[in-house]
Amino acid sequence: MTRRMAIALVVAVAFGVSCGGSDSTSSGTLQQADIDQMMNSIADAVANASGTTPTNALVAEPRSASLSASAAVNHVVACPVDGHVTTTGNVFATCPTPPATGACTMSGAATINYGDVTNNLNDCTYANGLVVDGSLFVTLSGTANGTAITLSESLTGSLSLNRKGPTGGLVPLDLGGLSSCFVFLTAKLPERTITGDVCGNAVNRTF
């Protein structure tokens, strides 16, 4: 795997986490299918992002004798039924200047917003009626030398989870007394794993 693909894959976790009045009836509890849908979106985005991220240029081969560069992340992903997720941030790459040798270092940060931040519209809606609103915060770090790649990305934040009620309004899910779904995830290369906790439920996925 080239450094180009590696940094693209890691940052892509932020790109593809897939994503609208109010009803008074209960929406029920969080289901395993809800967690699976969110995790499927993350895994699919990571696995298919090598051609979609602006960070490709940062570690493209062949690189110059020395490299210190950054790339802006500004990406919108449509949700399965309605709404969107917008990811913004920056990724940085720094490589040694000859005669120094060693791996390039990479770092970055991004914010994932479900729906529109300013007007509370376009919340992310899934096929089973799950509606997600809120933000996740991403940090990444790692090294690459063209052949060996070690990268880690952390996703943390809280999300509001609702379901469409009988009249089309939103009803909060019962999260066991919690007001929000707290997310703590880590994606790693070369292991190609995503592990952590979503709404108090342990997750362990490959991509």
C-alpha cells in the first residue's frame, strides 16, 4: 500500500459516517441495527476513500527531496434517506530533508457534523427511520516511509439519536437515561480495524 492510499484511508473515516417537528410517542430503545448502520457507513468510507480525499497530494509518489505540506478537508456525504454529513479540517505531512533519513510524520484534525450546524436542518436519516444529529471530532497521527505504514485515528463526540414518529416528527431514543449517544472509536493501519464504543456498546470492525 502506498503512502497516498494509507493517509487517504485513515482520513476517510471522517468522510463517510452516513446520516428531520416532534412526536410525543416513545421511539423505543437503541437497536443493534442502528449501531450496525452507523458502523457500516464508517467501514465503507474507510475502505473506499483512496480516490476521494484531497490528502492524496501530500504523500504522492515520487515526492520531492523534502516535504512539508498540508491539505484542507472539506467533504459532504449524502445520508441513505435524507440529510448529509459534512467533514472539515486539515491534514499535515512532514518528511525528512536529505541527508536525514526516516519516516514521514502525519497529523491532522477534523470535525464531522451531522446535518447543518447553523440551522438544525438536514439531519442524517437512515432507512429504518433513525435520525442522527451532532458532531464528532477526529484526530490522526502516524508515520509512513513508502512501505511500512502506522496510522491511528481517534473519533470522539456525542450524537443526538431520534426516530421518525407516526406524524413524521422526531422522538428521542431511550438511551438508558443518557441524553446523548457518546462515541469513542479508533481506526488503525496496518491492522485495518475500527474499535471502541458507540452509545455504551462495544464495537470491533474491520475495513
